[in-house]
Amino acid sequence: MTDLILTTFDWVPETPRGYVRDIRARWALEEAGLPYRVNSVPFRDRGAEHFSHQPFGQVPWLTDGDISIFESGAILLHLGNRSEVLMPANPRSRSEAVEWLFAALNSVEMASLPWSILQFSGDTGDTPGWKHLVEFLSARLQHMEMVLAGREWLVGTFSVADILMADVLRLVDRFDGLAAYPACRDYVARATARPSFVKAHADQMAHFAAAD
């Protein structure tokens, strides 16, 4: 088995700590018990080598032998293909897990991320743009509330789909955006109580704090 190397920034400001997307890969790697190590690239001076792995100058990326993978969803899908702990073995359930993995990115995060960015910036005034974002996110959360009210995890057993969906919803919960959605909030609480998340979160926080 080849070494897995997760690359993230050497440092980030305090506000995004705990939410930088390498946490999704850390969580999956811990959940599956796959051995890995963490490499760093400069936050402030992003060079050609960085862009050769991540064309937008972001993090993380995962190196698996001679394969280099960027985008957290693609990384989770790759890890899911390496471990039955992260993806159901049954073909139908596996297909459903992939559906929910993409739904977390394309249906939920596309609504939650602009809303969260404005929450971070404090630009949440009484404007048509803000009202539109609130309505867009609310519509997505209403659908997720109905889904999660009837199940513990998205596809029977915990999978990479839950890692991604819980992390997307966790950012909304940071700003109390799940207050009206108890099933979503309980789902995030269940997921983030898992020892693998607790360790991944602590490791990320320690990683960035070490560079202060």
C-alpha cells in the first residue's frame, strides 16, 4: 500500500480554523484507519508547485503514490474506493452514497457557502441579495430536514457522504443557522461526536496553532 500524503496550508487566520477543508480528508482517513502523513504549503506565498497540484491555489490535495487529487469531494470518493468503512459494499447503497456526496456539494453547499461568507464578513443587512440567500438556504435545509428526520445516516451506515454533508451543515450551525432544523442539528451533533472527527478537528487546530 502506498503512502497517503495530505497537503494543507502551513497556517491560516484564526477565523477559518476548524473549517479548512482538509478536515474532511483527515476525518475520512481517521475513520478508515488509513495511515497518512500531513505536508504543508505556504499560506501567503503560493508557488508553481502548489498550483501544479491545486490549480486554484487552494487546499487540500491528496497524494496516493503517483496520483495527486484535489477537491475535497474527489478526495473523499477516492478514499471511499479504498475502504469499505467509508462506502457501502452493496452496489445500490454505494450509488446512493455517491448521489449524496454530490448533493452535499452541488445542492446544499452551493446554498450554504455564500450565506456563510456573508456571515463571516458581517454583511447581513436588509438587502434583496441577503434575503435571496436566506431563502435559498432555507429551501435546501427544509428538504434536508425531511430526509434526516427519518434516518440516522444518509445511506444506512456512516459513509463519506455523511462526512461531507455533516461538514457542510456544520458551518451553517456555526452561525446558528440550524436552529429551526432539529433533525439537521442532531445529525451534525451525531457526526461530530465520532472519535474520528474529534481527532481530525484537534489535529487541524494543533497544526495551524503550531505555526503561530
